[in-house]
Amino acid sequence: MKQQVRAVLFAVILGLSGWSGAANAALIFSDVSMTSNSVTFTVNGDMSGYTIPSIIPNTFEILYTGDIWAGVTGYTANTWSNTVFDGMTIQSSGNTGDYDYSGPNRPYTWTQYTTDLAAGIATSRQVTVTFGDAYLNPDFTAGEMVFIWGTEGYAHTELGRWDGSQPVPEPATVVLLGSGLAGLAFIRRKGSRK
């Protein structure tokens, strides 16, 4: 009985810590906030396990959907407070705008690094990107920021999304936590029958 309880508690602890036994192949974007002319976020994790885009693998972009974009046209240069990845150097700060790739407007913010991002690691990187116009709507009602590797409109890999809510735990972590709690309930119920 004690071994069963220990095993279940171990599973619950692993679930709460976010460890799922899967490969560490994820960037977690958290503490996302914005003003009309800036985006701030914290990023943790690494780029291992993501598909390397076949075109421009040294580019990091943020795409804006819904009414997060305030509808301003044109584009202006970016200023980055920090690099997104540890020890990597920004080659171009890029810009923010609403470039049309052959369809509806696709609002974006981008930057390029001097090297491919495949070996990128982010250790609690707090980043603010500021642009020269009031492109964003902090009072948006429905929309997302999509963080991507590569160039939207061409080859790219999605790294994460934010819609104004906090990050959602990985599905494997939720299953592990749920299994642990169900196991505790089962053991408690079984013990009360004696």
C-alpha cells in the first residue's frame, strides 16, 4: 500500500513540475503583454525537435491575427531589448508592418540572426520589441500572437501562440497529473472500504 501511494505521489509531483518524460523540444512563451507600439514576453526552452524551415532558418517572427492589429498601414523598424536566444547575435532588427504576401494583410514583427536558430536555447529571456507606430490594439477582443521560426508566407515552423490567456500545460503533463489524482482517489476509496 505504501509503495502504491509513493508511486502516485511521484506521478503527481512530476505532473506539477511540468516533466512529461518527452523530449525537451519546446519553447514556452509566457508573461506576454503589449502596448500599442511594443510586445514584451519571456521565453524558456530550446529549438531541438522543431522542423527546420527550408527558407530563411535564421528568422524569428511574431504574427498578429484578429483585432490585435490596429489596422495601421506601412511599417517601421524594430528595436529589440534583448535577443530571443542565449548567445545569439541579431543580424537585422527587422521591422513591424502589414506586408501583403498575395492575399489579405499579414501583420508581423520580424528579426534575423547571424546563424540558423536550430541550436537556439532560451533561458528565461525577457524580451521587449518596440516599433515606431501604434500598430497594436491592447484592448483587442479576439486575436492571437503567433511566434514562428522562418518566414510566414513561405516555409515556417510555429513555436507558440498567445491569445491573452496564460500558457496551457502540455497535454502529456495534464494526463500525468490527472492520472496521479485519479490514483490517489482510488487508493483513498479502496482504503475506506477496510
